[in-house]
Amino acid sequence: MPKVTVDGQEIEVPAGATVLQACEQAGKEIPRFCYHERLSIAGNCRMCLVEVAPGPPKPQASCALPATEGQTIRTDTPMVKKAREGVMEFLLINHPLDCPICDQGGECDLQDQAVGYGRGGSRYTENKRAVTEKYMGPLIKTVMTRCIHCTRCVRFSEEIAGVDEIGALYRGEDMQITTYLEQAAAHEMSANVIDLCPVGALTSRPYAFEARPWELKKTLSIDVSDAVGANIRLDSRGREVMRALPRVNDDVNEEWISDKARYQVDGLNRRRLDKVFMRKRGGLKESSWDEAFKAIAKALKGKDKSSIAAVAGDLLDCETMFAAKSLLKACGSTLIEGRQTGMSYDVSNLAAVNFNSTLAGIETADAILIVGSHVRWEAPLVNTRLRKAVKRGAKVFVVGPQWETTYPATFLGNDLALLGNLPADVVDAFKSAERPALILGGAGLAKGALAACLGLVDTLGLVKTDWNGFNALHFSAARMGGLMLGFAQKGGMADIAAAKPKVLLALGADEMNFEPYVDALKVYIGHHGDKGAHAADIVLPAASYAEKDGTYVNTEGRVQYAEKAVFAPGDAREDWTILRALADALDVNVGFDSFAELQAAMIAEVPALGEEGLADYGPLPKADAKAKAEGTIDAYPIKDFYLTNPIARASTVMQQCSAELLHGEEMKEAAE
Amino acid sequence: MLSRGVHPLMADRTPAPDTPELRARWGNFAFTDAWKAKADKAIAKYPEGRQKSAVMALLDFAQRQVGEETDTQGWLPIPVIEYVASYLNMPVIRVLEVATFYFMYNMKPVGKYHVQVCGTTPCMLRGSDDLFETCKKRGMSKGHISEDGLWSLTEVECMGNCATAPMVQINDDNYEDLTAERLDNILSMLAAGQQPKTGTQEPGKHTSEPSGGPSTLKEMVSENHDYRGDW
């Protein structure tokens, strides 16, 4: 632990720290552009110059200089001030200073640091360099004249995303950042380069010229596009969510979010259900709350109201699910299910369907067996963790169809029988592994591989004293919360269908099969006119994740709270109020009249939901030694990464991404 | 005032457009056995897992093979760059970064003889303007192939031959101590399919020694001389 002196203040820094990190530890602000703590060190912007003794009598780039014992670092001398002014003046020589028409304005590192460390004026009177725009796809807008060549975007796509597609071509003052042949950046994390870009060279294309940062209301929220529960910030103006940005949470999403999490928000304004609809003579006609509630009450007429079922969609918060559960309980029904597509895995022990290694923990794994999961599409942020693990030396094996990994991985085949008869190299890798992990994905769960995978816990030694390597990877934001609240029947959706309920509440359920419910009154309570609303007899407009407070539990069992950013449009109401009003219409008592009471009741029933952080599900169940997995995994549940939920399907940006990035080749061929 | 951006006098470094014609011509590019042997030898120089280090050598070989096939100095069409990338299992953008960085890789087609005239200060003072004039008379213009397909002209920065300025590099050879007539003579010989003497063109000079014989270490010219007694 070297001791260094920063501006006269003696501090001890961790071994391997850089001078810049030492300065930060001492509370000194060091301006920088190319340095980013999650990327490799480039040392090419020269903005972080400080004076270091012993050393050459000139300013040194602190980001690339290791802190060593006895160093004296000065960040406040005239030499440092002059050096910063000089670097800034050089950076601004070729920068257009078009801040008034630049989307980065107001949240621009260059702008802020020019004010803080610049000399206030330029002595440069020659022509400035101009660079043509580069096409980087439907999400990233480029104004490359503004680029200061920090290469953060290059390093991000190479190191974090694992897709080498951005590079720096040419040399010297002709250097230009571009994608290969200006092809679209086509991976699930591409838009993170927008956040990384310290200037306005890479900005958000869908958000171009929409708003200024100081006009926006910032709301802390949780992403629902997958089960990772990425921490996001929703920026809204008036009633509209303008954009979603990642928040830093090292345990969950570090500081990245997937393109879907970032860009599905324009779907919040399109195809919205903002009025009550009822099916009359075959078509959905505008109606009123009263009429709708009366129709539902009529369908449940009589003393026995228990013929009612509720199916929870993928985007639901725990409060909505609990309100539905309470309503059904009051009616005398327990027909609740959240696994819309018909999965029926055993949920008697939630540890068996949880991501026990934790998201941060999986990057320390050294042997990983993935069973039936297209991780890149089902949880892009987990995929970046796996890439980190591989970079540290982990070996990855996959049972399931091929997909394009961003790290070396061995595909063992599609046959689940492999689980009972793993190839020798897999067994060897796990035998020598200290932190072996298994990731069971949706395709594996659907094929009933859960018991067989639990059987591998012992044979592969997945559980050690301080390590639990058994992981289920979900991709529905509501899944873990739903399971904690008991949204699971023994036989899954089949049980619900077999019970032939008179009333079916589809709570934002758009992926389920409505065919078995011909005789039921199908009530869709949700926010988008998607598959569920098309099949419904009654449509009750509800709130999306941005329009209500809510509790979400991610795939590792982490309980997190999201806040309401905007109001739902038109007649739409927050889901729990609809269910509460429905209770009155059905003349039953659910036991809460306010959101606070609802939450209190929910926490009383499931105490873990009252505490932010990882829920404790106890130890894994004993494995059934006879359990065997059979069959083959022919496909993964996600067919189109950009269109997995009703919000994304309504989003023009996501539709464009799907068309261009996933089906672009087909379209090109069709055109020829 | 000089205009900025891609320097008008310098070689255009942007890759040739990726057209269907280009794909049709070069899409099936592969090393011939001779070049493949050299490529594999270059790769073998580096330890296992570091085969990317051979990228510069392979780009050079690819350019030379293209040269053989087109009877020019050779250049690097996009499909050839992609071939090198796949040969080394590298992302194409990383190879393109290298190819666009070094001026020795031609990003556009060139003529049979790529005449690279040094226009940096020492050569300019010693008369490189006359050399450009000579080139111009033979139908060359900067950044273009002459009509007969024989010549390409590029102005380059210092090639490190300032002691024998002005100089011109034509394909793999340097021609130094030039005058307009001497260059004209060289170009005539090349056009006639002959190989001119490379290096200095000053009569009596061997390499970069001063013209008119050495001014120091004179005793060393004929035999090895021990100067230590003179100190």
C-alpha cells in the first residue's frame, strides 16, 4: 500500500492504483476525457496532467502513471494549470464549438471542463478540420467533427461488448472514428457508447433535438425489459418519458443498459390503451369503467365467485400482482399464474429457480455450463459479466442451439441427455474449477431440465462454503416477484385452462395463449394494445412501469423499488386501483384502501419484499438422483431481441432496430 | 491558407468503395502457394495466440500479390483486407486501422510504377519542384494513374534520405541525388522495361557520402587507417 502526498495531504492508496485514482481518493478533481474506470487505460487525451515528483520536470498524464511509494503529487501548481489550459486549447482547435445545436449541451464533459480548466479563448485562427458523419445504425447519431479521439467507444465495443466494430482509421489529424464500412453497430449494448462519449460526437439518434437536460425531470426507476432489473433513470418532460439512462449499480448493471432498456421508452407513447373497451358484436367498442365492472360482476354472479383466474404479464410490479392475488383470494380463488408460456417447473424451493451466484458473482466463476439460454438476448448485461469471467480465464460450455457469443464458448449440442453424460473436457474443467457455475435458461426450464440440473449440483460440485454456482436465468422482469407471491400453479398454465374459469384477468399478459379460454370473460388489464388486448372481451387501461411506483425482483432475487415518473395517459389508472375498484364491484373485501396499505399487506405476507437487496431463499433443495432430462432444445424462447414485450413492440425505434439490425439482410435480399 | 482535412497533396487514404464490381474482382482473393508460404512463415515468428502481430507483413504480401495479378505496385481492395483479417482471425476493423495508418499500403489502385516524390523541406530546397515538373511532363498527376497505366504519382513526406536530396521512391527502390534530367532518364528506362541503377545518381558517389569525395576520414578511403595516434 504505497503512501503518496497529494497537494500536501498524505494518503495511502491501494497497490496498483494510478496517480489519478490517488488524486481522486484525496478528493481532488482531475479533468479527463479518455480515462474511464471500466475501460482500459489509453492515455491519449492528456487532460489529466499533474505534477509528480520524483520524475521528469514536466507534467505527467496521471491516468497512466502508477502511484508509487513516496510520490509527491501536485494538482494545483501553475504548471498544472498551464498544462490543462494548453491541452484544452489544443482539443478545442478542431472542435466546432456548436454547443447551441449540440444534443450533448448541458451534459458535456468538454463543455464543463472547458469552463473549469480552459483559458477562456482560442488563439487559433486557421480553418478547423471537418469530418463527414458516419453511419452507426438507427440508435447512434454521429457528428464526427466534434470527436476528440478519446477512443472510449472503440475500447467499449472491444472490451465490454466484445464486438469489434468501431475503430480509428487514418492517422494524425486525419484520424477518424468509424464502424467498419459504416455498418450499423449491431449488438445489444451498442448505445452505451453514447453515454461514454465525453463530447457530442455520438449522441442518441431517437432523442436528437428532443429536449435539453435541464428541462427534464429525473426519476429513479428499474428497467423491465429483462429480468436483470437494471437501474435506470427516466428523464421526463410533462407527461412524456423522453429517455432512459443507466444509473450506476455495481451489483446489477454496473453502468450499462441494453439498447432495449434504453430505447423502448418511445413505445410508452404509442399504441396505448387510454380508454375502457368492451367487445360488442365482435368488435372492441369504447365503454365506461362502470359498464365494464358490471359485466365482470355479472359473469361471476351467484354466491360462488371463485371461478376467476389471473395471469400476470412479464412487466408487472409486485404490488399489482399482490393486489390481483388479494382480489382472487377474497373471491375464493387461487388460480394465479405468471409463467404465461406454459412452463411448469417446480417452485417449491425458490433457491432452485434463482440466480444464486449473483450477477456480480458470476464474473468470478471459472467454469460455466449454460443450459438452454441465449444469454446475449435474454440478459445482455449478464452476457457482459460472462465475457468478463472468460477474460479472467473461465471456460464456457453451452447446451443448446448455436448463438453468436462474444467470448470463446464450446457448444456441446442440443440434446438434453448430455446433462446426464457430460463430455470429459467439461467434467475436467469443472473438476479443477474453484467457482463452477451452471446457468439454466428459459429454454432449459421449458424442457423440464430443472431437476436434472439440480442433480448436477453434487456431481459438478457447484455449491461450496462461500459459493453457490446454481443459477436460473429468467428474462421476465416480473418472474421472481411473481414466484415469491405464489404466481405459479403446479401444472402451470395448463392448470388454469383445466379449471375453466368464468373470468380470466390477463394482467398485461401478452405472451399467453388465449385459445383455451373461449368460454371465459377475458379481461385485459394492461397498458398497450397488443396481443392480450386483441384477444380480450374487456380492456381496462392501466399504467406502465414508468407510470406507477412498484417493487421489482430481479433474476438474482434482488428486491428493488421503482418510482413513478409520469402519469398514465387518458383514462388509464394505476393497476392496483383498478383491482381495488373491481373488488368493490364484485362486493368482496381485499383489505387495503391505499397504496401504502397494499404495500404493508404485501410485506406482511412476503417480508422479503419489504427490504431492498437480495432476498434469502435458503439452501438448494435435495436433488432427485433419478432425475433425467430428455429431449432436445430446438430453439430459444426469444425470437427477436428488440420485440420481446408490448412496450418494445409498440416502439418505432425497436421496430426499426429489429427490421434493420436483425432482418436487414433478408430485406436486402428481398429488394434484390 | 491551406485547407485542412485530407491533405490535397497527400495520398487519399480512404479505402476504395466497396462495390459489387470490386467484390466480383477480388472476392475470391486467396494467397498463392508462394505468398502463403511467406505468410505462414511470418506468422510463425510470433508466439501462439499472437498471430495478429503478423498483420503488417501479411498486408504487404497481399498487396504484392495484387500487384503481380494486376501488373502494378499493388493495392489493398476491401475484400483483400477482409481476407487478411480472416487469415489472422482478426476483426476487419482492426486490420483496416493498420492499413489506413501506414502510407506504404495503397488504398486505391496504382500504376505499374508508383512514383513517390519527397516534397519535404530538404528535398524541396534541393529541387523537388523540378522533379514534379518532370513527372507532370510524362502525364502524371498527383493521386492519379497516368493514362497509359504506367505511372502513379504521390507526394510523400520525408523518406530519410535528406543527405542525398532530392529523392524519389519508385516501388521498392530509392533514387537519390536527382535532377530533372536524371529522373527523366530513370523514368525512360523504367518505361522501356529496363532496371536503372538504384540509389544515388551522382557520378562517382556510392552511397550518401559527400559529393566530390569525402571531407573527413580521407585516409580510410583506400585502406583501414588507425587514427588513434593523431589524437
